Amino acid sequence: MAYLKEKGYEARAFYLNVIYLVLIILGTMAASTLNAEVKYTVAGKEVTAPRYRRCFLNGTQAEYDAAALPASTYGKGCIAIDGTEDADGKFTPTDDD
């Protein structure tokens, strides 16, 4: 603690900047995970979409285990949102109300 008492504002500014840098890196990693592209085929045409538009962000362990199977439509770890899609890739989720 003697270092902080001697340096005061300079040390606090340094540590605060380190914390900001760590939070920026974590936020960038979270955003890149949600915006990762998912490639799949619809009516013989390859379509890409951000992962957050096609996959649920939450689920049970059993749902994630089933999504990890090779037969999963959108790839490993994607719990697909139910809906219909045309040949151009326009997705319309089904209403579960």
C-alpha cells in the first residue's frame, strides 16, 4: 500500500486503465460471439446469417447436447429457433403463443 500512497493518482489511473482495457476485450469477445456467421443451405442456395438471429441464447444442457450432434442444422452448439425461411434467406419465426 505504500506504493499507492506515494504515487496516488498516477497509480490509480494506471490500474483504472487496465480494468477498462480488460472490460473492452471481454465486451468485444461477447459481441463477436453473438455476431458470428452461421452458414447453411436453403433450397439449394447457401445462406449466411448472424448467430443471434437463428440460435437461442439460452437453453438446457439436454438441448445443447442435442444441438452438438452432427445432424444439427446450424452447426455445433446452436439451438435453432423454429420458423420458416424462403429461398432468399428471409426468416420468419413461428409464434408460440
